[in-house]
Amino acid sequence: MTRVTAQLSVSLDGCYAGPRHTGDGNWMESAEAAAFFRVTRWATEATAWRERQGFDGGTHDADSEIVAEHFAAAGAYVMGRRMADGGEVPWGDEPPFRAPVFVVTHRPRETLVSGGGTSFTYVTDGLTSAVEQARAAAGGRDVAVAGGGSLVRQVLAAGLLDELELHVVPVVLGTGLRLLDAGLGLGEKEGIELVPTRVVHSPDVTHIRYAVTGRAPLLLDDRGRGGGRTTVG
Amino acid sequence: MTRVTAQLSVSLDGCYAGPRHTGDGNWMESAEAAAFFRVTRWATEATAWRERQGFDGGTHDADSEIVAEHFAAAGAYVMGRRMADGGEVPWGDEPPFRAPVFVVTHRPRETLVSGGGTSFTYVTDGLTSAVEQARAAAGGRDVAVAGGGSLVRQVLAAGLLDELELHVVPVVLGTGLRLLDAGLGLGEKEGIELVPTRVVHSPDVTHIRYAVTGRAPLLLDDRGRGGGRTTVG
């Protein structure tokens, strides 16, 4: 059955990039880029990621297998407009997706068919529509929300996400673009509950996979007193 | 050798409690409390925590062993004033620490000797002094920064922390008191690097232990191109 999944590399404090780059400077010289490079470095060093980009070398290890697994599981992708725009040049003629990509955007554009099985379809009638179009195109495999982080957050907030895998990188940034923040629009005393279903770890990154249960109220409890006091006088 | 350690229960988005309770209402009815209860529930259900509080029952499992390990490792504690004030009544005559506790505060107060080996010494000349006094009292065991979260953050920011264990609870809060935030005072393109040294996980919580390496610049890289292109035309 097709599930809607997302995976993202984040710092230990939950940022997928540094503070948003604004103004005229070069993005590559921004704090946003420096932090993004740091949290995604484990992937760029993985054989499975490099193969998809057309690069030699890298390390074939448990981290690389995680990358390979995500590529293999995805029958179609949903992507934010900013990520799609930013990737168009570096991904070149054979983007790494090798599957249909549905880009959530306000700007109509003809479908772009690239090499290697990747196509970009521009969806202007909203996130839910993009997810449904991807589901129809996924051939029974998963719909992967490719990012960026704000799109993953929107999919989670909308209750559309079945599975979230975070690649937690052992660096603290203090500030930056957070995947999970007030933009989720949770109520007071409300959380989104998840169940961890797998943990894989290496010295470079801890991969935690969660099944998303959904919104639930945050409740008080008796702090263990229900079990009764024992010997304290 | 005595190390300075800290451990804290946090949500998947890094909050140890809900948004700070302000105003006149009852803290127990606040969003701060509701989230704090949620992220610490795994501990209150653990036998090792309950024993220290004088409560029967609970579950003796891997999570409980983590709690027991932390209590056993600590030869002395450093604690924030707010946590010490808040705990004074519920901890009662036999606080769970069973070791000297050094409270960082601006208000001088005589040392309070409680039952079971716990004492509270009020340190008014700063965090570093409190850590050093705790180190001298720890008898070769660890100095544990008991919390709250803002004190743990200060100890990390000051470069005094050797080890941090996060108990990551599978709930997303969106907003709340974050352990790791801009209060760390990191520079632009600077992070605090860590090395994960152990991961223990259960359906309720993922315990990730880190050795703190320290501040380091965030660097760019060639995004894998150094390995050379292979077959992309």
C-alpha cells in the first residue's frame, strides 16, 4: 500500500539549515548554506547518494544503505517550489529521483521530462492535490516528500504524513530553519504523537524512523503516586 | 575521572516543557506543565525513578536501567534555582539525589541537609564555581547537571559539559521551552560538535548519549564532486 513518507537531515536541535538567507549576497556564502552543508554531509559521503548524482567514490556503509532504501521505496515525489528551483541546475539532465516529481507551486508551468525517468509536474491547486497525484503515479510504492523542510512540515501539519525518518546529525546550531516549529499550528496542550519503528546509528548520524499516529491532547498524570508510597516517612 | 554530564527528556522537536507559564494561573494547569508531563512520563513509569521517589511499582526495563545508571554515576549535582525551588516540597524529606546538590542562585541561603544523603548548597558566585564545588564533592564520580533545561544550556554554552544524554520522546510540540536555542550564543557559521557514543531505544523513548567535542566552524564542501563524475552526459 502506498504510504506518504518524508525524511530529512537535521541538527541535534532540529534545524535542516541555518537562518534563512535574505538579501543580495551569494547563498553559498550564507549561514543557511553552511549549516545545510553540515547536516547533509553524511549523505554526500554515501555511495548510494553519489551514484544517483553521478559521482564516484564515497563510503558504502549503513548510512549509505539508508539512502539506497529511500530511493528504492519512492515511486513518486512531492517537492516544494524552492527546492525544485534550486535543484534544477545542479541536478542536470539526469536528476537523482528517477520517478515522477510533483512540485507544489503557485506558478503554472508545463511538465518537464528529464532523463533517467525523472519528470517534474507543477501542481498549482495545493498540497493535497500534489500528494494525490503522486499517489496515483507511485505504482504502489511510497510517495516521498522530498522537501524542503517547510513542505515536510506542511504535510505533517495537514495530517497527510504516514512516516517520518529523521537523520539526526551530532551538531548543535542554536538557530536556523527548524523542521518542527510553531508553523505546525498545534493547539495549546496538543501534540503530534509518533511511534519510533527503527533506529540505525553510526558515528556520523542517528537515523530514527517514526510512524505518525496523529494529533492528541497532552494530559497530566499523578507522577507515579498511583503506585503508592513505600517507605518515605 | 570526574566528568560533567547532563541528561534531559525532550520532545522530538527538542522541548523539555511547553511555553513558559506566566501570570497568575496554576502551573499545573499550564501548557508548560502538560508538555513537561508528557516528555517525562517514560521516567515516572520506570521502576528506578519510582524507587528514588519512594513509589511502588513501575516497569523494570531498558528505560529504567538508564535512569538507574544516571543515579549511580552521579557523585554530586548542579541544579538551577527554579528547579530546586520547585522540587523542595514534592521531594520531601528524602530527595531522590542521595548526594550533595549545588544550587546556582543569586540568593544566599544556608546549606540544607536533607535525609538519605542529599544536601543543598546554595552557590552565589556563579556556574563555574558551582561546577567546581560539585567536582570536589563528587568523590571521583560524575558531576550531573540535574537541570532545568536553561542551566544545562548554560553549562553547554560555557564549554563545561563533557557528556549530554537526550531522552528523545516521540511527540512533536511545535512550541515550548527548548534545550538548545539561540541562548547558546553561537556565532554565525559556528556549531557545537558532538559524537554519539550510545543509542538505546524503546517504543517510548530513544536515549542518545553524546560526548561533547566543542565549538567548531561550519564549513562548505564540494558536495561530493571531488570523487569525480562518472557517466552523466
